[in-house]
Amino acid sequence: MSAECHISSLVVHSRPDRVQSILESLRSIEGAEVHGGMESGKLIVTLETDTESEVVERINAIQLLDGVLAATLVFHHFEPVQERE
């Protein structure tokens, strides 16, 4: 089986009073980065993972964070990783 690279983006709707704790929790999730939306509580998040199942696991983990109202997948792309010689 060849290695893959999965890139996903999400919009994470959160309670405005919980944004800071959600940001801290997202920093602990491997491959997750926040790119904006802190002021409105609608966080723009990207995930970089090795498998599709890891995408699903991380989205589920985000949805279970205290203060998260919804985590919606907006984009998902994957391709094989080319081996370097």
C-alpha cells in the first residue's frame, strides 16, 4: 500500500466564550492548524493526515470539544506521496 497525504479544511462553529479553550485544544491535535475566525467563533481549520480514517477521527475529536457547536468538512483532497530516490 502506498503512502497518502490527506488535506482537509473545516469550519468549526463554537460558542464565543469558549474560543480560547477550543484553540488550545486544537493545538494539541496532530496536523490541525487554525487560520482565522477567532473573533466570530467560526474557526477555519485545516487538517493534514496520512489516512482518511485519521481525518474522520480528528473531526470527531473536534466535534466533542467543549463549546464546539459543529465541525463541518468543507474540502478534502488526497494524493499518493511520491517516494524520493
